[in-house]
Amino acid sequence: MLARKSIIPEEYVLARIAAENLRKPRVRDRLPKARFIAKSGACNLAHKNIREQGRFLQDIFTTLVDLKWRHTLVIFTMSFLCSWLLFAIMWWLVAFAHGDIYAYMEKSGMEKSGLESTVCVTNVRSFTSAFLFSIEVQVTIGFGGRMMTEECPLAITVLILQNIVGLIINAVMLGCIFMKTAQAHRRAETLIFSRHAVIAVRNGKLCFMFRVGDLRKSMIISASVRIQVVKKTTTPEGEVVPIHQLDIPVDNPIESNNIFLVAPLIICHVIDKRSPLYDISATDLANQDLEVIVILEGVVETTGITTQARTSYIAEEIQWGHRFVSIVTEEEGVYSVDYSKFGNTVKVAAPRCSARELDEKPSILIQTLQKSELSHQNSLRKRNSMRRNNSMRRNNSIRRNNSSLIVPKVQFMTPEGNQNTSES
């Protein structure tokens, strides 16, 4: 309103609006990059438009084990309730067909004692009593108030059938509960990987490294590590392969390719001609659309079940020119592991070129190491000079304090005119 009435110039209003827009920049949230394997090891893949849903029912046991706990508990409860209700209906029909219900309704209290030898099941007067008898038979409680007689062969057949069905339900549901509690991925929760992977020089070669550890004292037997690179590629024919998997060899001096995971280990992959990372430099790494998947497999020592732990590293999670700090120390004859430094890294000298360029020009590594040595010497000189300056400042401050503490001389005049000098 003020601008329209020309009280405030329009140019000033536009300048103020532009300034406010500059003060509050619009920041768009960056969408997270899609990855096939999450850091927790879960597969980030959604299955859609599955038409043949009946295939899951053909393997019903695996389907029950893969369900969530709330669904499993509902099926566990409903399976027993439905079986009890089904056989309660059957027991009630047996008693109804044999005339036991009418017999109990017509006879008086004194005459009911003589019906125990003529009925199929004693004290089954209604559907509620038939349901209670069904629970007693299947769970083998046996309170003693209701029991079978020899009058009805059909009732004996129903008794045998219910016992068989009850055993099958117990076996399936208890086995399902046991398998869910003893699943292999539960043990994988205590197998940890470093948050970031690093690329540094080891033994004169560029190496891709990450750290893996086990938090439990019970070991993983025959543990092995596999590394794969997943990236999107295009064939010469123009076909786009969204998930192109490439195996990466692991540098392991042991012929069996197994690791002894008693303490955290640094798994190393030498970037050579066989590696998919051979042509990637430090500047190219940020623009690469790749994912390094790490798979650790082994047998649990306590249960004998094969377990698998997974994780992945995308380009943003690979640190070039870093190295993992040491976390294993010897204290009083015992090796101690400090897990608070499990993923800590430090910067080290590493060439920024690719492994191919490093193989073609080995002098690059020598120049990088020389520069690192010079920078290290310069930093040491700076530290020493700073220490000298600090020590000189301390000495000067101490001298000043000591000089301020010196007592000045005081002269006293005597009546005879003589001067006496004393220090107090």
C-alpha cells in the first residue's frame, strides 16, 4: 500500500525484497543415492507385479519363517484355536448323532450316573463342553471330568485323527518359532564393518581397504570375504545393464582364502590390472556411479549355522589418501582392542592419479613420498620453532616475575647525618 501511494519509492521496495531473498537462500534437499545393499546389510530391492503368488505357498515353511513376528504370532495362535474349534464341532456332532446330548437333557441328576457306560464321551452336554474336551485331548491335559468310552468306534477315530493333527501343528509351529529365533542374520548383527573405506599406498601399490570386526568372543569358523563392484554399464551393442557385477580379488597370503577373525582386520584389495578400480583417479571417484559390496561368510561356532554379513560402500564413502588407525595394543600380556577408534582414519601421502598412471609412471609415487617427507620435515621445524618461542616466552615471563619480587633498597638518616642503608 505504501509503495502504491508513492510514499516509499518503488526502487527501494524491490531492492529490499531482493535482499530478503538473498538472506534466505532456497536449499533443495539432495536426494539420497540409491544403493543395492544398505549399510546394515539389507537388500534395497522392491519386488513388484509378481503374478504367480502361489509359489510362496508351495514352500510354506520358508514363507512362515520370512514373515514378520506379529504375523507369525497371529498364525501361531490361530492355528491352535482353529484346530480346537474344528474338533470341538466334530465331538459335538458325534455326541449329537449318538443321542448323548438328548440323554443328558432328559435324565435327572440321579439317573445321569448310569449314562457313563452308554455315551461316547462322558459329560459332553453342549458345545462348550465339547470345546473343553477338544482342548484336553489335543493338549493332553486330562482333568478327568470328561473321558472316552467303548461305545463309539467313530469317536475313537476322531481321537486318533486329532492327536495326529495336533502333533503336526506343534512340529510346524515350534520349528518355525525356533528357526526365526536362530536365523543366521541375528549373528550377523555383531559383525561390524567400518563406516568408510579408504584408498592408500601399501607395499608400493594403491590398495582399497576396509575394516571388519567381530564383537563376540565366540568365533566365526572358516570366515571368508568376497568383494563385488556393482555399477551400471552399457554394452557396445547399446544394451544397458543396470546391475553389472564384477568380482574383486582379495589380497590374502593364506592359500585357503579364509581369515582368522579373532580381532578386527583390515581387508585389502590391490588395485591392479584385474581390478575395476584400475582406471579411476581421485578426481574421477566422486563422479563414479559404482557400489562396492562386501560379503562376509562363515560358520557360527556355537550353533554350527552358516551366517552372512553384508555392507556396501558408494563413491562418497571411499576416502582417498587415508589409512585406518591402529586399535590393537598389548597390555600386561593381553591384546586389547579399542572399538571407539574402529572407523577412525588419518591422512597419509598418496598419489591422486589412477593405478594405471602409477604403473606407467612409477616416479609419481616417489615424488609424492618426497613431498610428504618435506612437508613432514617442515611441520617438525614449525613445531620445534613454536616450542622454542614458547619456552623463551616462559623464561622471559619468569624473569619479569623474579625482577618484580626484588626488594628495593631503603636509606635511613640518623641524627648525626650519617646514612644507613638497609634492606627490608
